[in-house]
Amino acid sequence: ELFAFVDTLTMTQEEALHMLGIPRSTAAGKLKRDENIAPEQSERIMGLLSMVQLVEDTVKDSNPEAITEGFNAAEWLERWLKGPLPTLGNQIPADLLDTMSGQALVKRLLIQALEGTYA
């Protein structure tokens, strides 16, 4: 399925598409016609998935028991993405995920948060 990535998240498909700057009508049309999405949209989806994987890998490396105790990396990331960050002037990281440059910035901040370091 075109947007199977949403199954790994706890947010709705509508929320994920909005966060990634992919118009719902475009997604629905592509899905209906069984067409691929544009490469830049695919990159944004993969960028979000890589952030989920980063959180899971970091937690697994630092606290393996957390994963077996039900830690949900996607859920944690979604909460983090929706919270204002002082580093961004209290902007919400999710608002920057619709461009690759925005995703790169958010990923750097996420790494800092996971490592406990802040610029």
C-alpha cells in the first residue's frame, strides 16, 4: 500500500500527510490509480521513518529492556515532534517536516535530544 508507513505510527494518515506536506487529494488520487508518489514526497516519508528507527535504535542501545517492556519509538517521536522546542523559538518540529532541509534540522535536534546534548 502506498502509505503503509502510517501503520508504524500512532497518528492518523491525515495527520501524517499534513505533517509531511503531502496533499490528501494527491495521495488519494495516486492510491486510487495505483501510482507512485513523487520522489520528493517519498523522501519525506523515508525521512520520517528514519527518525522513528533512530529513536528505536538509540533506546535499544542504551536500554534494551525498554523495548521489551513496550517502549514505542513512533509514539515517543510523535509526542516529541508535536511539542514546541526552545531551540526553534518554540516552534513545533512537526511543522518543519514538509521539506528535506527542515527534516535535516529536526533530525539534528532529535539526535541532540536523544544524546542529551543541546546547542
